[in-house]
Amino acid sequence: MMPSSFLISLDKGDLKQSDRIQRSKYYLGKVKIKNANEFILHDKGINPNRLLDLDDNGGSSSTHSESKQDMSHEEKEADDLLESLIQPRIELGCVYYAVDERSSDRMMNVSIPRVFGDQSQTTAVWQGTTSQDKLLHNLKAVVNRSARNDLMGDQLMVCADYEDAMRDVGALDYSSNRVLASEKNFSVEWMVGGNPGKSFKKSVAGGENLVYPSMQMHRIAKDEWAVQSTYPFTLFQTFGVCLTRFYK
């Protein structure tokens, strides 16, 4: 039976806890698996729709039997953990493998919330309650329209597979690092500007567009992988994206 999600935590014990309330403060979030080609990465918050149901039923998303100033240090930590778990979750990224029906090729597309350069806001916040409000829906719209980073460019960022003719034999360059052949090897690039003239099978690199290598993973030994990532990805986002390569 295939998993429905990948839990991400700094505490291995959390992986055995089906009840999210029982997980430790080191639980970070999960990669939700919609199907073999669609994955959603979010933090440890609760589904916003569940919070709406609580409000409609007269419930409260946070209750306190006593003020924090009367709590012990351990009680405050437990209370803070509970509060973090009942906050509406935030989408931190998604991965969509677009399939070419004629050749069965899959192209990896990754989207994360837009990162801003000013000090008023660091990233766009995605907390959609309908499918149209969510990252995955908008990423698929970008891919299907072949207009990367042009559609909703102020709210999301898109990276796409950097195709290489030698991928079948695992001879991707990966910044001149030694790699071993594997179907899990990948490299995605962040492109500045749209490229509406190219189909999704073409490399997003080249032409008039500026392309920046953003993330790559390659096999270096049996059961050993090397990962490199840079702006605009966080380490948490990088780890979640790489996990999607191990789903079968």
C-alpha cells in the first residue's frame, strides 16, 4: 500500500504518530501525495477548511484554561505546540509531473510562494480553501499555458526540469560533479521571464530567457544522494521536493 503523505520531522518518533496532536515540537510538516504526479508541501498547521467547520459549529481554534503567565515552562511549551498545530496550514510548495501522452515522458515542475525583496513581507502566503486558490491548481495553469513565471508572477515562482539528452545514461553535468545513473536524478531551474513559445518538453534553458540553477539531486553511491539548492528554496522545501522522487 502506497503512503498518502511523507511526514517531515527532526524527531524520528513523530513518524509513528498518526495523531498530529501527539507529535513533538520538532514536527515540521508533510508532503501530501495526491497521485503519482501531484504533490503538495505544507507546514504542520491544520486544513483551513476544518477550521472553518469549527467556526461554523461555534467552536474555537484556540482555548486557554489559564493565562500563560500562570503556566510552568513545560506547560507553556505544550500550549505553544498546541497553538501551532491548530493554526491554518500554509502551502510551502508543490510538484507537478506533466506527462506527454505521446512519449510517456514526465517533466518535473516545481512551484513555491513568491519570495519578495522588501521588508514588509518575505513570501506570499497560500492558505486556499478551494482548489482554485491553491498552489497546485495555479502551477498546472502555468504549465499548461507554457507561460512560466508570467501567470500570477506576483504570488508564485516556478522552476522546471532542465532536460538533458544524456539523462538516460545518467550523464547530467550537475556542475561537473560525479554522478551515477538513476531515474531519480534531477535538476530544476528557475527562469526569469516567460517562454510561451516552447512546449513543456523543451528545456527551459536557452533562448532569450535568464535561467538560474536552483535545485538538483544526484546519486553518488548505493543509497547515497547529494542535494544542492539555492535561492529561492529553503532547506525544508528542498527536502520535500526531493522526497517526491522516491514515490513509486
